[in-house]
Amino acid sequence: MIPLCVPNISGNEGKYLARCVETTFVSSVGEYVDQFEASVARATGSAFAVATSSGTSGLHSALYASGVGPGDHVIIPALTFIATANAVAQCYAVPVIVDVSQDNWCLDPDLVRDLLENRCDRDAEGILRLRETGGAIRAIMPVCAMGLPADMDAFRDIADTYRLVLIADAAAAIGATYRGRPIGQAGADLSVVSFNGNKLVTCGGGGAIVGQDLEAGRRLKHLTTTARVGRDYDHDIAGFNYRMTNLQAAVGVAQMERLDEFLEAKSRIAATYEQAFCDLQGVHAFPVAGWAKSSHWLTGLYLPELSLERVAELRGSLMANGIEARSFWKPIHMQAPYSCAPTHLNGKAEALWERILPLPCSSHLTAIEQRAVITVVTRFFAC
Ligand SMILES: *Cc1c(COP(=O)(O)O)cnc(C)c1O
């Protein structure tokens, strides 16, 4: 089976892991966590990076530290991995699910503006509230869909106008750029990256919160490491135990040494698919945007003109030929835990998700494997 997207563990991972074992620094103390945070800060152009146990725990911490609390509302895109919404729910807050742009599959800034302008009111204290629920809108959390940054200038402008916190779910976007700037400089107050197994760079599992405000970074480090004051068991707030272990960071440091190589491979794989399928009727590549360079976390096909039966047939044909093919993120408002959440939709996410077909794109996918994928797809459309 040619897998969709699996870790490329062929660098110094084993060596660094062995060093953790030899020195017995396997847990929360050790050199690799500091090294990993420094390399993530550097790669994202950020003043700080706080490593966390997962991307989801990083998102939860970023929202919590930004003051998102029970009953508050956070605007998120309809088309994303469920972790985006879960992080909001973990704050006992409510996601407000807004549709995505057809052009780039990211949160649609015009729809967000429309929601804030036409469905929200400021109360006597100046707090912006969604009329139907009375919940205070606190934050906007755009997602870098497939590794492509959303239009962050538009969201920075909205966040400033309406005095909202702007947090980027940049889970799959390490190495991506927005208007030539790395994602830590794209305009969000905080951005969160994931190092889960299927991401561009992996720690096995893990995440990082990055930003420019060093004081915020210090508070986040404190919050995510049980808020311990000094060396004794003194804790000044109810903190989280979300720190990354030295074992995870050891893998991460080895992975970060190869970030440029991974990005190059991902970009080459995307370009090869695009070139191979450009003449196929009704077959499109994943979107690009003038303002950004994607990390090309996932690459594949967008099939707007095919019937859903044909899309399923293509998926079946790939699987029958030993090529992993799965359906993609089901929109958040169609998921059981969020079926009652407030929405501002125009049908884009619902129309998109079943027509998105990711193709194998691990950074170590061989030319022969990619050729095999291309052959199966091309043959499918030939008949
Ligand atoms: C992977 C992912 C996450 C969650 O990261 P984990 O490290 O798996 O917790 C959040 N949002 C998006 C868009 C993702 O792709």
C-alpha cells in the first residue's frame, strides 16, 4: 500500500532518542525541548515558541491564555479538522462556524465581516455579542487549509476593527509563507503548529504555540507547565500539564534539521501531480493563493464536476491498486458535537468536502510510487 502521508524518519531521530535514554532525560527536563523550541521559533520567524503535547493542547492553551472562557464565542471555519472546534469547546466556549472561500478553502473574511456587522451587537459595556445567543465574540481562528495560509491581512484588519483576538490554526503550515513572511509574522497574535504523525514535521505527537510577544510566551510556558513557581510545589494558577517531553522533542529536533528538504519534496510532489493531471477534464489541483506559499502539507485532486458516485469509484480504484485514498474533513457543523453550534454558511464547505481527494504525498514518496498513482488516476479518466 502506498500510504497517504506518513512520517519520514531517516535522519538523526534514533541517535537523539538514544541520547535521551542514555542520559535518562526522557521526560520534561532535557536539552531537546529548548533546542526544538528555538528551531521552531526560527523557522516560523517568531520571538518565541512554546512546545506542547499536541497541536490541540497548543490551541486550547492559546485560546485560554487569550481570555476565551465559558460561553464565549470563537469564529472558526467550517472546513477544518475537528481539533480546531475541540480546542474552543475545551475552553467551555462555543465555536461559531463560518464558511470558507471557494478559491482557497480557508475561512472567508467577507462572511466573517458580514456576521460581525449584521448578526452581532455591542452591549452597554462595548462587548460584541451574537444576537441570537448573547455570547461574546472573543476571537477569530482561521486555519491554514492544507498548509495554505488564510488571507491574514484581512483577518488582522477585522480583528483590529472589532477588537478580537486573532489566533491562527497553522497546524500544517510550518514552512509556509504569507506575503513572503513566515507564518509567525503573518499577523496573528498567536499561531499554533502541530507535529502529529501525519504533519510535515513530526515529533510522534506534539505542537507549538508561536508569537512575537515575549511576555505572552512566558505566560504560555507557565500555563502549559502546571504554573509552578520556583522549585517547590507552589503553583499560582490552575495550569495545564501540556508540556512536550524530551523524547518527542528529540525526534522533533532531528525532523527540523530537514525542514527545507521536506518542504522541497512536498512542493515537487505537488508540482508533479499538477503537471500530470493538467489536461484531464474536470480534475483540479488544490488551491493556491496570490498572497501565500503553501507548505503543501497535503496534495491531491479537487473534482467539482464529477458525480459523488464517480469520486467514490476513483477512491475505490486507487485502493484496489494499493494506493491509500480517503475522504477528507467532514465540515464541523455536520459533526455530532457541533451540530447545534451557531453557523454562518453559504454551502461552500458542504459542496467541497466530498470532492477533495488527497493523494499520497509523504516527503519520501518515490518517483516510481508517484508514477503508479498518476497511472491509476489517468487510466480512470481514460474510460
Ligand atoms: C492536525 C491538526 C490539528 C491538531 O493537531 P494535533 O497535534 O493532532 O492535536 C488542528 N488543526 C488542524 C487544521 C490540523 O490539521
